[in-house]
Amino acid sequence: MHEHLTILSGRAHPKLASEIANYLGIDLGRVDISNFPDGEIGIKLEENIRGRDVFIVQPTCPPVNENVMELLILIDACKRASADRITAVIPYFGYARQDRKDSGRVPITAKLVANLIVEAGANRVLAMDLHAAQIQGFFDVPVDHLYAAPILDDYFLSLKLPQDDIVIVSPDEGSIKRTLHHQERLGGNLCIVDKRRSSATETKQANLIGGPIEGKIALLFDDMITTAGSIVGAVNVVHRHQAGRIYVGASHPVFCGKATTLLREAPIQEVVVTNSIPLSNQQIFPNLKIVSVAPLLGEAIKRIHRNESVSYLFD
């Protein structure tokens, strides 16, 4: 399997790329990435990749524009070095929330970025928990879409929480489908937080649909936590309804602005996230638990390389 497989990493998340390579039992490909004095990105591949199946690991997390540009240049470098196939492995896809025209005279930036990745030379994309599943259709190449839900569920199952006391809470109406998938695996009852958006950055949560939740163990799931305003608002509603313990699970810990402070001060037993995005020491807090998606990504890469089914991972 490994004879013609190469894993390359940009500077966005080399630790995750290294974990993926370790899972596959190979070394990371050698690449030199630096910046010119004016800020331009310079890249040189330091090994032969002619005819190889290349996977470039680069989440487009903050700084988003820098990481997107670095990914494009890496893809172009591999194309010009005669790689046989280039797969962009994007554990977190930035610009995903700009996926439609929700008002006049605005761009659909998710489509633009997808076009850039394909035009740069990517033959396929491996992504995880896209903000909207239809973004797969923005790429004019095959997309393998992975889900972190089984990894998050496995962690909560390892806690051996009493199933009769579990309530799975959807933080808003738009997350019901995701919440139902978690409920199928974890059991328990279902609740929905009634969220109303008052502006692009502010939301209000007041009511709780379903229950009962008093004295129960509440598990809230979302695809990403950015400013943490929405998820903490939902947590506060659940807390006001006298839930016993509250856990939060999310695929992507974007953690912008005051997110870390809000999560640290909220009545949350534990915040469980994946390592799709690297976190600085300032973003780590005592009740944060990080679970690795390296085995999931590594297994998907192995299956793509062997031309085997990736959806089998979720059957």
C-alpha cells in the first residue's frame, strides 16, 4: 500500500498530519515552507513525488487566508512535480458558512474557494463535517465527506453515563438531524433549544422544546464552536431548566474572540472537541477534552489509496 503513497503537511496543523502518517506507518513527506520578506509563501518539495498518490493535510483554519493560499500553492507544487493524484485533506473547511446568497450583493465564497482548490490541481477532496453537506457539490471533483460523530459518541459511551438519565439536546432547530444521529447511538430523550438570530453575530435562546430535563444529563452537539455565543446560550437555557450535568460536543473548535472565556465560565461539565484544528495554550481550559480524528482520516486515506469504499467507515 505505502509504495506510492505520500502524506504532505502545510503549516496549519503538522501535528495532525504527523499522527495520520504514524497511523499509516509511513514518514511525512519532506517539504520546505517559508515566507519571503514581503510575506509571499515559498514552497519547495524536498523529495521526488513523480507518479505518487499525494495527500496534502491542511485545515483552512485561522489564519484562514494564509492557510488557504498555502494549500493552493502546495497543490500547484505537487501538480508541477508530476504527482499522479492529489487529494486535498481538509479536516476543517473555512469559508463554509458563506455557502449561499442570504441577502443581495454578497458572494458565495465557499464555491469560490472550492473552485480555487480544483483549479490549483486537486483531483479529489477529503473533508470532515462540512458546515453544510451540499458544499460537496461546490467541488467539480470527487469529495469524500467524513463525520466525527462516531468518535465523539465513542468518548461519551466510554464515560458509561446512565442511559435512562441522558437527554440529547439540539442547540437549535437546524441541528436536529445531527442530534438524532447522536441519539440513535447514545440513547436517551430529545430536546430542542428554540434559537432566534437577532443579527449576524447575536442570537437569543429562551425556550426548550421537549423533555423532561430536570436532573438529567444533557448532551449538546454542534458542528463547530466559533464565538461560543450560540452554544453557551443553549447551555444556559438547559441549565435554567435544571439539568443535572451538561456536556458539549463539537467537531471543530474554532474558538474565536471570547469563546474560551465563555466556555470556561459556563455551567459545563466537559467540552469535547476533535483535533481538526490546532489549539494554542491560551485556548485550552480545564474542562476541555480533545479526541483525535487521525485514525479516522488515516483509515479514509488508506481506503482512497486502495480504491476501497470510504462510506463503509460509517455503515
